[in-house]
Amino acid sequence: MNSKWSLPALAVLAAAISAPLAAQGSFLSFGRGSAYSVSDDGAVVVGTDLNGAFRWTSAGGAQPLGSGVRGSFAMSADGNTLSANLPAAMTASGLKEAALWTAAGQTWTALGGLSGSCSGTKTSNYGMSADGSTIVGLGWVGCTGRAFKWTQATGMVDLGVIDPNSRASRANGCSGDGRVVVGWDSHPTQGVRVAAAWFGTNGMLLVPKSPRNTAGAGEAWAANSDGTIIVGGGSPTPFRWTAVGGFEDLDPNNTSNGTAYGLSEDGQRIVGATGSILSGGFGAFMWTEEDGMQSLANFLADQNIAVPPGAALTWGFDISKNGKYIVGQRGDFRSLNDEGFLITLPDGVRYGLREGGANVLDLDSAGSSALGQSLAVTTTGIDPVATECLLVLSAGSAKAPFAGGTILVDLTSSPAVLPLPASAGTSTVNIPIPNVQALVGFAVYMQTFAFDTQQAGGAAISNGVKMYVRD
């Protein structure tokens, strides 16, 4: 529970009941290619298209960054600093190198290497800190791969290996503050990658062994701002690691092979992909604290976001820290139907839509949960025989049986309970968001309850809606 704000204070209602505001969810295609990274406000995306690398802004559209520029594109939180890999033709060394680009300079700067190169490559970029001052990736010592960390002050630093008998390592990403680097360390005898993190100069392995994964294989790909939450793939399903709870398998039934590539700041929304070439292809997934792991396509359907006809959603590469913007790819470049996309989620995200039983009401929202704005929350399906209808706002989610249905909000966290007037089976209220900066990032969970004699348990219940307060 977040204790920096009182829910009853947040739940002050506007005096009048109004019609729903315009919905906020959308799906934007960038055409052939892929989208790899998104800024915190969703206004900047970096990826590749038929012309090579591009940087897209909501204000100016796509800007080409070079036909030969490739790699795991990374971007600062404000979208003004990028990292990628330059082809040999664009570097003084005549070798492929990780590079830095800034909106101010409008040019790529090669970052050099460690003490060697291999197969025509000095370094390869994989990740960047939120302020763009730290870049991580793969460098070479002779022809042995090593995780590197680059800053303007230190240049290229070899992070070495964690197991002294390991043969190689690589950095895939870093925390927003650049202090924690995540990636993999190779198993000394079995030749597989083992998820790893470097906390300063101290490294540790993250993925435990399991019956399906006797070597502890896997790799870490992303972290939140201070490195207390890390995601990746291993065991061999997608995982989340926290400094408090340790390793958590995101697919506890072990039904999928896959990797988590991006996470929200609180680690409660995670995107990635499952499947393999051998299994027939990949599928993008969304994991949430409330509903667990599901296909990204099903998650978008629950949010009433229409995806244009075309190829299936195959990869989720990044999600903004506020959990509102997602980028990735659908289709397969080998089939010439690959396509980069940007998803904008509504400010109130629906969850718990498949609980069944007495959960027959529909709860949805529209408008904005930004500071000083208002979110319209609408309940439909209220039976005329209902004697009372209540909207409950809570600081946490739950999953508890009640009246033949499921309670989806935490009733132990001093919830706010708001009476709802109903007309023709529908009730809409506006929830104004106070213009208080300390509220940014605070989550509110909502669910409607109606006392209804038509239901066996005497109550009709809705799905849940989760709202983040944002700038």
C-alpha cells in the first residue's frame, strides 16, 4: 500500500454526474520494422523501418537516423538521448561500435571498446540509464565477450564475470540511475547463460535451478530506477526478481518459454514474448500484478483497444515507467509482415474480467488521471431491482470470494466507499485528481458492488479498474 496520500481525500467527487469522457487507449503502427524503446511520456519512440533506424516524436513524426544503424536501441527517459550500434563504415576504427546520439547534437558518436574485437565488432549496445549518461552492452577482451559499462567520466569499463570459471558475460540493461547493471554470465561447464546483475563491482546470479532448468539458465534484461526490481527470462519462463522477495516465476505453471523485456517502475506491469522459432513463432505477453500472465492481444481486448487487421502481436520490447505506453513488433520480418507499434493504454486499466459468478457488472473509465484532471468511472449492467450501489476505491488489489463472486479490491486498506446513483442501469461519476505532485505514481483500485436480490448471493459485482496518478 502507498501511504503518501489518503484515499478518502483522493475520492472527492465532482458535484454533478456527467457523461463519459473520451477514451484514452490506442494502437499506432509505424509500418514495416520494429519499435524498441519508448520515452516516459510516450511522445518519443526509437526503432527501425525500411529506411533503417528512426526516432519518432508525436510532434514531428519519424526522423531517419541512418540506414546502417542497428542493434538493441535504448533511450533516455525524456527521449533526447539514444544508443545503438554503428556499422564499420561509420566509425574511425573501421569496426562496428556502440554509439551515442543526442537530440542536441543530431549526430552519432562511437564509444570505442575494451581491449579487443571479434568478428569485426568492438562493442555492441544493449541498454541505457534514464538520464542517458550510462550505456551498457557487450565488449571484447581479445575475442572473449565481456559485459561493459560506459560513462563519459570513466569510458569503457569491463565488468568481468561473476563466476571465476565463467567464459563470458554481457550486459543487457541497467537501472534508471545506472548503478545496477543486468545481463548474463555464462555457465562454466554447460555453456548456457545464467541471469546476472552487477551492483557496483559486486555481481550475483539471479535465477535458481528448477526441475526444468538444472543449470539455472536465463538472462536479465531490464530493471526499475534503483535496481530493486529486475526482469528477464529463465527457469525457463519469464521471471521477476525483487530485492525483498528474490526470484518469482511469472508463469508458475511452466507452460511457456519466454523472456520479459520491460517493466513499469513498480514492477506491476511487465511485457515480453513467449515461444521460439522451433515452437512455431513468438507471442507478445502482458503480465500484471492483478491478472498474471496473458497474451498482449487478450489484454488489449479487455481494454477495448482495437488492433488493426494484420499479423499477430509477437514482441513486447518496452513499457514506460508509468505503465501507460508499450512498444514492440507484430509479424515476422522473414514473412515481410513485421510492423512496429506503440500502444497507449487508458488511464484506468480494467482487470479481473474473467472471474465469473456474481461479477456481472461492467466497470470502465475514460478521461485522464493526470494531476488536475478528471477520470470518469462508469458502471453498466445494474439491475433496476438493486436497492443500493457502491463504488469502492482502495490502495490495493485482492482476490477474495464474496456473494458468489470475487472481491478485487483490498478492503483492509481503509477504502473509500462512494454511493452511486443509477439511471437505466448505468452510473457515471467523475473523480477529480488533486494537483499534488506527491501523488504521481500512486495507484487506486476500483470496483462496484450492487445489492441485488436477483443474484444468489444478494449482490452483483463488477470487474476491477486500476488507475495510476500521473503528471
